[in-house]
Amino acid sequence: MQNSYIEEMIQDRRCLHRRPELGWTEFETTALIVKRLRRLGFQVLLGTHYLNPKFIMGRDESAVEQAMQRALENGVDEAFLNETERYTGCVGIYKTGRPGPVTAFRFDIDALPIEETDAADHEANLAGYRSERKGLMHACGHDGHTAVGLAVAHWISDRRDNLCGTIKLIFQPAEEGTRGALPIAESGILDDVDFMIGSHIGNCCRLGEVGICLGGSLATTKLDVNFTGLAAHAGLAPEKGRNALFAACNAATTLAGIPRNSQGSTRISVGKLVAGESRNVIPVHAYMQVEVRGETEEVNDYMTENVKRISTNIAKAYDVKCDCQIVGRATTLLSTQKACAVLEKVAKNLDGVSSVRNIEKVAGSEDCTWLIRKVVKHGGEGAMFLFGCNHNGHHRSDFSIQDRESLPIGFGMFTGFLSEVNMK
Amino acid sequence: MQNSYIEEMIQDRRCLHRRPELGWTEFETTALIVKRLRRLGFQVLLGTHYLNPKFIMGRDESAVEQAMQRALENGVDEAFLNETERYTGCVGIYKTGRPGPVTAFRFDIDALPIEETDAADHEANLAGYRSERKGLMHACGHDGHTAVGLAVAHWISDRRDNLCGTIKLIFQPAEEGTRGALPIAESGILDDVDFMIGSHIGNCCRLGEVGICLGGSLATTKLDVNFTGLAAHAGLAPEKGRNALFAACNAATTLAGIPRNSQGSTRISVGKLVAGESRNVIPVHAYMQVEVRGETEEVNDYMTENVKRISTNIAKAYDVKCDCQIVGRATTLLSTQKACAVLEKVAKNLDGVSSVRNIEKVAGSEDCTWLIRKVVKHGGEGAMFLFGCNHNGHHRSDFSIQDRESLPIGFGMFTGFLSEVNMK
Amino acid sequence: MQNSYIEEMIQDRRCLHRRPELGWTEFETTALIVKRLRRLGFQVLLGTHYLNPKFIMGRDESAVEQAMQRALENGVDEAFLNETERYTGCVGIYKTGRPGPVTAFRFDIDALPIEETDAADHEANLAGYRSERKGLMHACGHDGHTAVGLAVAHWISDRRDNLCGTIKLIFQPAEEGTRGALPIAESGILDDVDFMIGSHIGNCCRLGEVGICLGGSLATTKLDVNFTGLAAHAGLAPEKGRNALFAACNAATTLAGIPRNSQGSTRISVGKLVAGESRNVIPVHAYMQVEVRGETEEVNDYMTENVKRISTNIAKAYDVKCDCQIVGRATTLLSTQKACAVLEKVAKNLDGVSSVRNIEKVAGSEDCTWLIRKVVKHGGEGAMFLFGCNHNGHHRSDFSIQDRESLPIGFGMFTGFLSEVNMK
Amino acid sequence: MQNSYIEEMIQDRRCLHRRPELGWTEFETTALIVKRLRRLGFQVLLGTHYLNPKFIMGRDESAVEQAMQRALENGVDEAFLNETERYTGCVGIYKTGRPGPVTAFRFDIDALPIEETDAADHEANLAGYRSERKGLMHACGHDGHTAVGLAVAHWISDRRDNLCGTIKLIFQPAEEGTRGALPIAESGILDDVDFMIGSHIGNCCRLGEVGICLGGSLATTKLDVNFTGLAAHAGLAPEKGRNALFAACNAATTLAGIPRNSQGSTRISVGKLVAGESRNVIPVHAYMQVEVRGETEEVNDYMTENVKRISTNIAKAYDVKCDCQIVGRATTLLSTQKACAVLEKVAKNLDGVSSVRNIEKVAGSEDCTWLIRKVVKHGGEGAMFLFGCNHNGHHRSDFSIQDRESLPIGFGMFTGFLSEVNMK
């Protein structure tokens, strides 16, 4: 592998690491990506050209507004911001002009609301690229994903004379909370795709390991439930209130009891509940973060329908208003044998890979599953792979990825895949 | 007081005690009353002539059917049964033909689903008039009330030349569960009534005491709530069931939390809950007996509306059907000063009365309140009194009333009242 | 197959079908079995000789007492009843005197509290052997199991000169509710067993099918939970009560929410709840039938511990007493390859068998799993098989088994197994 | 009334209004009071000299620490801070040296966590004394109470030659949340008090009205309940978590259902609930603000005990830790006829008072009730009065008191009382 790709990746990743942006607010990140892609000769799709707005979830407009202001202040061009239509992320398309398959890769770009540790021995602190944004951190490795994507773009541009078909590099916003993939899947840009490949760093793989994901990944729906009641003095006129807190509490415990499903595993979590204003006032507001999962899409739908029906009607029992918003969704992983086989072959021949293993049932949830499902459903091939690092756990303040060793493997997998299927 | 009235009362009461009948099934009791009233020259109203069927509550048609069969077998005339239109109780009207006020008295006639004790020293056992019906007993003294009413009828007939105005003796069915009074109040037969007097034996008064009830008596609503779900094997396909048991349980605990009301005391009771069929089957049926009370009619309505809203919507949260029936209602006591003053005067001059006391807030609930409220609301006078006995507690299997000493006081109060207001 | 075995089985089964007995009350059934076994030369173990009383669950002593009286009245010998030590079921042991393996078979003998249909076309009605006991029925086929066991005993006796080793026929009481097997497993009588085979008629197999059960069968625990509070008048002094109904309701809905377990499927059912005495009395008693299941023994233990902890402490929250009894338990099926292979071989060569299939994961729960687990754990072999019938569903009032066609297959499987492993 | 007292009061009140301090952090306020009292010749008790630390509730030590730092920075003397023993408030004692009754007045001094409105027409904005502390405001009028107390001190000092007996001016910290009075009541400083008088501005009285409080004021207990569970990934291992959120939710809805009490009105409020960390993590922490009230001390104790028992045991049901702290308490008002009569007489003769009314049952709760109860219980006299203002509602961001018109009435009531009982 050429040293130059590696150096570029490391530099890009660390640059991104310093300036993390949350899902749907990645304007600076997107500006960096787009500038690079265009320089490398890619056609770039932005905003509704690659996102179907009807499927956008979990977006806070005031946070978007603030992020655009911040981007402006940090030198992002106003014309570019207009071009985004207020939507982050993009797709870079490289048409070789030669007949051949359409191959798409997914790289997710968003960070997390986590404060990076200031421990001296933390990787980013040792090398001096700690997050400069208080309370925000690339604690899941998406900075690495983005850097790999940019290096792959560079490689494509370098190999332009040897490639055939078309290559689409999807820089996906808002993977955290499984929000960003579905509007891409439903935008039409995957309709001609023959191979759809996603990947993630770390997870259950240690540095040097590559995992080929055969299936699994629980389907999931994230919901925000808001209850609105009516205030009243709890001592003087409790009967005049409408108690949003009790409604939310009853809904929460009832959600816990959604019946098990014989068709597959389920999960239900009410991860956060904030309700009430003051000790002696009947609570007006309650807010609940809910998450369900299912072993199949149908089982997850069963859970989701239960959450809606229970929340809505429990609220009515308390004469309280209820608003139930889906703010994230992922499906199960539909890998194809052919795509997995290519990945396995690439992995087995890749420098730095000490072990390749098949993962029958990927744990957790991931919204790249929407992209793969879309392609597989129209007859294409799809798969995901993991490339490891010796991390301390994702979403931790001391998450680290040994970029110099691990990123080249991700890069090698993607470029290896192109060498297998898009080489003329 | 003439001995003959007393002897008749004792005999009537004991006869009724032997053959108790539950609310809405008092066909033999009604037959006895009607026969007597007619013999004494009263006009008798039966069925829908004195009951507004739209307000009938807590009636089990199959129990009515069985009771009519039993009455037939016990010698009640079929023609009479037809005359009842399947409704028990009656009103006896005595028009003196002379100008004067219209005075109405209430006597309730139903018994309870309680097995009378076989203790040798129990009053009814000592004197040989124990209930002959297994599991049924006059354990609240309504047998005494009925006997007093019949003796009052006799007295009226005897005094016919000295009385003026009109007298209505209401023999009310189904007081237990507060079911029978409202359809009488709404029938129109109270529209011309000037004085409405009700009474009860025992309660907080000992033998020799008379209590004049100035107010109180909590308004109450009795509700039967049925939940209907869908069966499924709890092990093989729990997701296919609709769980009526969990719906009822959640509804029950939510009912307990109906907010306190600053406008007056409230009560909520879920006295019985029967749910489910088998350990390993998702429960299809759940049945709940609910009772609310309120210090005012409005506060009781608040409680009732809460029960309906909560039960209905909690059921929906579980995708279960819910049927919420009102099976009994009573209101608060609206006594008038004038009626209370007459009762007090009568009591103070009555033989056998050792103490007369005013009761500010009658505890518990009583549906004679509907009759009094109806009359007071159109400008008439109304009141209730208690005449004591040394009982062991109402609704107990050893409830006793010392009929020979206590009933004459009830009789004396009613006839004394007539002597005050209907004597020409 | 000899016709005589078949005729005997049919006659035995129909005789048992007429006189069904519930779990732990099978005195007449046991008397019949023991008499036959002894006549055939078997040594018979009764009472604590084959049951470890410490592990007995779900037994109602007053029902046992009544059943013993009924048995006496129906001609069962008093001396025999004494010999049972009040415990039903037995083990018949046949020692050939020749070296060879110890093989044990399980036949369960109890009936269900189900009223048999009086539909004219119902098998038992057509052939005139309908249950003579109102509300009791062999609706799960255990009458057939018992009849097969007796015929196997006869066959053993007939083949006594050709058999080697020892054969133990376990006639297990109280399989319904998974109550009877564990005290047998823990009695010591399985300690020397080499092969432990159980079976069930019907289930997912149609007539002519034999299923070899490789594993599955959810571990399960059945619990009876009783709550005891304190009565008080719901209107006059609600604060003086201790509400068993609300405690049970809260416990029930909380049980529904026991967290899912990532180690395997779980089930929770509160199948029945009966609480409260009267609409206007704070409920004193509540009774709840609970059942949990788990994909592994550990997962089932997790569920069981949760039920205990939740019920006990929710009761304390309401100042109510709680008694939590385990009344039934089953474990998962630990079949061994060798035992399954023998069964498969036998089935494939058996007359009347049209199809043999492996069942990877047996659905539902079955307490024969305790017996098999015991033997497998000390190094023996074990398995279960199903032999089909065209039934309408187990535990239904019209359950039928086509005894003349289906029972010979069960008989053939057991005797075929002996021919494979206990033939000299 | 002398103009100089009024001017001083207005100036003091507005000065205090600008620098509000929350309960237990009123160091600057206390410094101001103490300095004044000492200058006027009062003996001053601080810290444990007037507070019994065993009864201190609802105190956050880190907030105390910060407030002391802030006070230091704002010029409060370090020696003085040491003298406080970290406790705010004080008692000023004036011994006339002449025989006579011991009279004590209560003035509460703390502010609220409310952001004062910036509306131009708001009283404090018009006159330029808006709170200078973000998020803190004297929105209940305690700034006025304190100013009245200081003016009363001045008046006493001026009248020193005409007064007899002893006068104690109690400047109480932490009345909000009913935290500060009980430790004063239990300190011993009230043991010799003959008259204990408290008051409040506003409430149900408009400007010019004085209310004499005959009784009422619900007893109350404020509780903070913390639940601590164990984190686990909600998708990967839900069974490893201990869910503090569900425990709190169940506790909350169960608290709502604490049975009504026939001995008096009750209230229960869970005013705030904050639980959980992240959507996909089993919640570790839950925090709940609870408040109960009762028409009598006994009924309030009944509610408090229920909160403790329910919270503790529901937590155990979820295997979660629970800490239940009492952070505030008030009792019912035990006014004496004699003290009320004196207040009534004073009010009727006071300039600016347009109406004097008796208030049978004071609504809400107030912890001055502890001080009055303490004195009445040992045979002294006690009462409370209200002096009105045209406010928009207490605890609102636009609460206003028309200090120039309303404070002189409060001042006149207290000094009038002294003129009646402590004039030589």
C-alpha cells in the first residue's frame, strides 16, 4: 500500500477528530468531503439530490441552524451551504465511462455528544488531536470511516484508467440514532447499484481481525414520546391538573410489558424520562426516549406498533396529549453470499489482516442495513464487514482506534473490493 | 300505640325475613305488599307506572327470570306477574279527596346475598324465623322497613276520615347497590310530592335513639367493568393474545391514583377482580367491580368520569375491548330544615325514644337521596331519619334488629309525621 | 404385532378414559396399574419409595383426601391405599437376572379439569367410553400413555426369557402442571438407569408420523402467588385496609415487564387472577397463577427469581403478605445422539409409521425432561419421541386419539427400543 | 406611622430584592440583618445557637459552600461567616429588662430559583431594582418580610423605654420547601415564648386586606427519592441491568394510589422525575421530588409513611437501591383565640387596612406552623396573619408587592401587636 494514502488518511481522520459534528449538523465535515471529491473529479450529489426528505428522522432544526452559523464562522462558504439545502452528507459518483458494475460504499460521518477524556495516555491526547469541541467526540470511529472514504476516492481517481463501471461513495450523515440511511435508501440513488458495501471499525473485532457479516443486526426503531398535560397547584386544586408525569410513568412500565414474540427476539428500552417542573405543581411536560428492537423487520414493527398504541392510549387515560415521533430506524442485515465471498477473498489476501472470521449474527443495530436491503431487494449484492481495532468500547470517552494500523485495513478492503469487481 | 299494628308488623317482618329476595327479584315480596295495599284501599302503581326504565341499573335478566319462576312455584298469581311488567316494587297511593299536601314515604324491600348464621342465640333462630333461602338474608333490616310500611298503610286506612291530602307509600326495590331509587325519582310520581321522607333502621343509632339526618351521605356510583381480549398459548405465541388480565390490572392501579379533589372527599374502590382462564393461556376475560364516592354530586361525577376514561383507554392501550356499565348510583342528602323540624318534633314526643340527635354528615351512601333530591329540587321538603336497634353490624350474618322494640319507633315516626302534616 | 396387545391397550385406555383423575389424585388409576404390574411379575415401588417428597409440588391435600375416599367407595382396597402413603403413581421394575442395561420408560397417567364434549360424533361418544366424571377428562392422551405402558409390561413379561438387564416402567402422576417428574428424578431410582425414554402422543405429529425430539422444550416454572391484606370499609375507612387486589395487580403488570434476556427466549404469563370479596370492602385476598419459561435452565431460573423478588416486594410496598409457591417445574430436553439414533432406527422399521422426522426444538414444556436430564447428567442416554394422532388440539373438550391406530405405534416404539438394547 | 420607617423598609427590601439567595445560602442577607440588629442593640443568636442541626432538612452542602464564597467575594466578613457555623438566618433578642411577656415574630428571608421577568412594566424593572442574580428571584415576598422585620427592630429600639418583657425577632432561612422552621422550633429558643406571631404578604389577600388565620394550613412533608440501578446495553444484555427508571415510574404511579384517609384530606404529588442516561442504556439513576399533605399531622404522617414504604419496596422489586430523604416539613396551624383576637383588634385600628377577615382554613402549607405549634403546645399563644398586595400570583416571574403600600401594613400589625402586649 502506498504510504501517501495512509498519511493522508491519518491526517484527515485527526483533522475530523478535532472538529466533531453531531448527526444532521456535519456541515464542516461535508464541506471538507465535497471539496476533496470535486477536486478528485467526482460528481457530487447534495441535499435532496441524494436524500428523500420524507424519510428524514430525528432532526432538530434549531441545532441545524446553529451548526450552519458555526460553519460559516469557521470559513465554510455561504454558497456551499445554500447548495446543501440545509442537509449534510453527500454522494460522490465516479463514472469510468466503461461498461461495468455500479458499486456503492457507505462511510458515515457523524460524532457523539460525549466529552473526550483528558487522560494523558489517551491516544488523541498523546498525539495532540483531542476534540476541540466541548461535549462532542468522534467516539465511534466515524472520523476514521470518513478518512477511509476520502482515501478510497483518491485511489479511484489515481486508478481512473484501470477501472470500469461506476462507483458511488456515500458519505452518510446521522448514523448515530440510525437516522440517516433510510432517506438515502429511498432517494433513488441506489436503484442502479449492483454492489452495496458497508463497514464498521472495531465492534467485536480486534486489531488485525476482519469480520464478514453474514446476517443479524437487530431491526430497531427509536421513538421520542412527548406528553403534555395541564398545570395546577398540587395542594390547592390537584383535580384541575392533567398529569403528564404519571401518564409517562404508566406508559413506561406498560411498554416494559409488551408481550414477548414467538417469531423472534425483541428488546424494549425507555432510556430516558424527564418529567415535571416543580415539586408542588401537577407536571405539564414529560419526555421519554424509547427504543425497540426485533430479530426481524416484522417483529420490530410489532414492537413499534405496541409503543405507539400504548403511549397514545395511556396518555388518553390520563387526559394528556401524546406525541410519538419516530426518530431513527434500522433494519436487519441482508447480506448476499456473493458479496461476502468477495470480501472474504479480499480480506484473506490483505496485508495486516491476521484473522478473517464469519459473523453469523451481528449484535446491535446499524442503519447501513437499509442501503444493503434496498440493493439486495432489487437483485443486487450486498454485505458488511468489520475491521478491528483495540478499542476500550464504543461510545466511551476514551474510545481509540490506532488509526495508523487499523485504517489501512479498511482502505485495503474497499479498494480490494474494487479491484475484484470494477477493474477493467 | 295500638298493639294490633305492632303484632302485624312483627308477623309481616318475620314472614319476609324467611323468604328474602335480592334486588330486582322481589316478586313474592311485591305480591304480598300489593295484595295488602289493595285490600286497604290504596291505588297501586306497578312496573313502568312508577319506574322509568331508562334509569334502571344493575339488573340481571336471567336472575329476574328465575325469580319469576320461583314466585310462580310459590303461588304468586301469573296475572299479577304480568301486571308487574317484570319489575318489582310498587307505589301505593292514598287520595283522601280532601285538599292537603302530598306526602311520600320510602320503604326499601330487598335482601342480601349473605348466609344467615345458624348460631343458636341468633335472634331469628331463637324465635324460629331464620331465612329459608340458602345464601340469602335480610341482613340490612329492609324486612323491617317493609313491615313498617305495611303497618303505616293500615294506619292510614284506619284514619282515612281524619286525613287530608294524598299519601304515597313507595316500596322500593334494589336499594342494595343503590340501584332502585333513581328510576322511581325519574318516573314522574314525585312531581307533585310536597314531603318526601325516608328512613333506615340501625346504622349509628342504638335502640331507643332517633337520628335526624341533616345532610351528608356520599354520592356514589357503582360500575361493572368488563375487559375482553383474545386467547393465545402463553408459551407458543404470546404475541397473538390480547391480554384482558393485564389491562384490568393496569386499569385498577390507575384508578387508585385518580387525583384527589379539592372540592370534597372522594373514595375509589376496586372491590373485586376476576380475570383469566388458565395458567398458560393469555387471559381473554376480566371483570372488575368498581365503586366511587364523592362528597358532592359534582365530585362523584368527577370520579365516575375518571373511571370511564381510564378503563376505556387503558383497555385500548392493551388492544382489549372494554365495557363499562353503571350498575348503581346514589346522591348526597338534601334535607330541608322544615322537614327535619317536623321529624324532630315527632321524635321528641314518641314513646320508646330515649334520645333524639341531629346527624350532620350521614356516613356511607343511600339511594333514597335521589327521591329526596327530586322533591327538594322542585321546591318540596325532604328528610331522612334513623331509628335505632342494637345490631351487630349491617351486612353481617348475625344482623338482628329487636323488631318488637325498634319497629314501633319507625312506625311512630311515619304516622307521627302524617299526624303533623296530613291531618285535616 | 400381536392383536392381543392391541385389544388389551384399547380396553385399558377406554376404561381409564371413563374414570379420569387429576394429578396427585390418581388412586384408582394407580390401583389398576399396580395390580396388573404385580400380576405380571414386576416389583412395584410406591410412595416415597419412588418419590422424593421434598420435591413434590402443586399438591392439594384436601383434594387428595377426597380422591382417596372416592377410590375407597369405588372398591380400591384400603390396605393398598395405605401402601401408597397417599402418593399416586408407581414404578414397576423388571429384573431379568441377566447382565444388561437398565432401561426406563415414562408413562404419565393424570387427566385434566375439562368437561368432555357431548357431541355425538366425538370419538369417545361414538364408541361409548365418554368420561363418567363431570368436569374431568383425559384430554391430553395420558390414558393412552398408561395403556401403552401396561401393554409394554405385558410384552416384557411375555419376553422374559429373551430379555437382559433391568427395565423400569415409570407411571408418573401429575404431569399436567409439570409437577410429578422432579420428585421421581430426585428419588434415586434413576441413579442406575442407562437409557431413559419418554414419549407423547399427538402434539405436532399426525397419525402415522413419529417425531424424534433432539432438543428444545422450554424450561418452565409454575408459581401460585397468594396475597393477604386486611379488610376495611372502602367508604368509611379506606386507610385501615391493606389492599391485596392492588398489590396483585401491580405485581402482575410488573411481572409482564421482567427484562428480556439476551441468553435465550423467555415467557411470562399471569394466567389467572382472582381478588377481592365485595365491591365496597378493601380486598383481603388475591390469588395469581403465574408461569415462566426459558430457553435454558439458567434463563428460566432468572425468570423465576424475578417473579419471587417482584411479588414479594410489591406486596411489601402495599403492606400486604405474600406467599409464593412453586407448583410445577420442567427443564429443557437433553436428548443424546445415541438414544435418538436407536429411536429413529426403530421408527423407520415400524409398521404403521409413514414418516419419521427430527424435531430440533420441541415447542412448549414437558416434565419428562427432568428424568432424561437426570440420566444424561450421570452419563446415561436419553430421548423423547412423539407418536402422532389426528387430534383437534390438546386440552380441548373434543380431543381424540384414534386409539386403535395410534397406540400400537407407541407400543411398537417402546418394545422396539427394548428389542434393540435389552435383548439378550 | 413615621415616614422614616417606611423609607428604610422600602430601601432594605429593594436592596434584598436585587441580591436574592436561596434557602440555606442566605449569607449576605444574614450578614445585613445581623449587622443591623447588633447596631440596634439586639443580642443575636447564630448557627446552632438558634438551630437544632438534627432537624435541618433539604440542605445542599456544595451550594452552601459556593454561597459562602460568593458572600466573601461580595464583602461579607470572614469572621462573621465563621460565626454562622455555615448556617444562615438568626434570632435577634431584645430584653427590655422589665417584667413582661416574651413575644416572638417570624420573618423568612429566602428567595426562589425563578428568573425575574424583564417586562418593562414589571414593578422591579420600573423602579430599577430587578434581581441581579440570573435565575434567582424574591418571587414570594420574603424580601418584604425581612425588610418589615428590620423596621420592627428599629421601632423596638426606638421604643426601648416604653416596652416591657422580651422580644425575639426570628429571621428564618429556607422557608421555601418548608425546611427552616423545624430546627428553630426544636432549638429551645421558643421554650420561654408567650406569644408567637408569623405572617405572610399576599396569598388570598388583596392590598388593604388583613386576614387573621384561625387554622388550616395542610401538614406537609417533602421527600427526595433517589433510585440507583446498574447500567447495561439495552440491546446486548438487558438482563444485566437494574432499571432505576422503571422502579421510579412504578413507585410514582403507586404513590398516586395511596388510599384516601377518612380522617382528613390528603394530597400526593410527584412533581418532578428525572431518570436515565441514554436511549440504549438501562437507566442507572432516577430522581423524584415528592410532596405529601394531610389535613392533620397524623394524616400527613400516614402519607409520609406510605411514600417511604412504597418507594423502598418497589425499588426492591426491581433490585434497585432507594434513598428516601425528608427535605421539608410543615405542620397544621394551631392558632389560639387570644392571639387572633389581639391581631384582629390591631388590624381594625390600622391605617391603610380596608378590610379584616377571618380565614378558617388557610390553604397550602407554611412552616411557621412549627414555631406556633411549639409555643401553643407549652401553653403559649400563637397566630398568623396575612397582609395583602395586588400580586399576580406567588412564585411567578412577575410577582410584585407594591412595597410602599403593603409593607407598612405588615409593619403596623407587628408593632401594633407589641403595643398591645409588650407596652409597659
